[in-house]
Amino acid sequence: MSSDKPLIHHIYDGIEEHDNNLPNWWLFLLWTTLVFGAGYWFWYHVAELSPGQLGEYAAESAEHAQRMASNTPASDELLLKLVKDPTSLDSGKAVFQANCAACHGAQGQGLIGPNLTDGFWLHGAAPMAIHKVVADGAVAKGMPAWERTLGAERVKAVTAYVLTLKGTNAPGGKAPQGEAEKP
């Protein structure tokens, strides 16, 4: 170091310290952090160009409240209405393929579980009877309760999808089980 002023040495308790400049990488990180912090503060708190965490929380809370308000209990009328809703049927089909097809087959023709495409039903063929079996299960027959896992809306959607399978008589279906559906 070719400087006119002498190095200042601090010695205390046998430990020698020199006055050195901070490394450039450390200074770069310091200034980058300070500039980022100032920009973040300006963006979210001064100019309010984005909602920030509290704003996002408020928006999600409002969305959740709206979903809960529209969460109507299942009924025969609601389930039959969902059968005519393509969005609900697409959602129900996706849930069915992911969770139900392992036992009931990809087309509902029945594998381990009963055939859902014929006119015979173990626990009733009414929309609410099917909903009850999907939601609460039939433990004695090996059908798990799905409402706690899937949630009420997806259970309604999969029930609507199962209602569309009734009477399609998929090829290679399992033998009829239960009682014939009453017209």
C-alpha cells in the first residue's frame, strides 16, 4: 500500500487490528439491499402500486367469504342443476378420474366397486342418496367418506358427474348389484 499516511494499528490484549477498506462484494450487497429496501418501501407503502400482504389477505378473505356465502347445501334440485353445468361436470369428471376410477373404472363400469352405469344401486339412485354415499361413504362395503378429503363443492361436482353416468351401460361393466332403480 503506497499511502502517505501510516497504517493505524490497534492492539488490544494481544490482538492486532488494521483499518482496512471493506471488500467490494460486501459494499455491493449493502448498497443493493438498501436500494431494494427503498424501492420496496416506495412501491408498496408510498405509491401503493400493488396491494402488499395486507391487501392480498383482505382480498383472499373477501373471496373466501363469498365462496362460503354461495356454498349452498346439497339438494336434489341443486345436484340436477349441476348436471347441466359443463364447468361443474368437468370438475366432477376430473375428481372422479383422480379418486374414484381406481375402484369404479374409468367409465364407471365397476371394478372393485359397483357399476355406476347400470340401473342397479346399492344405496339408492336418487341424487341425494348418491351424494350421501360419496360424502359419508359406505364403510362396510369399502367406500371411504370423501367429503372431508375433497370438500363439499367437489363432492357435489363428482355426484353430478356420477348422475350423468347412470343408464349409460358402459361396455365390460360389472354385474348388477343392489336394487333396480325405480322410474
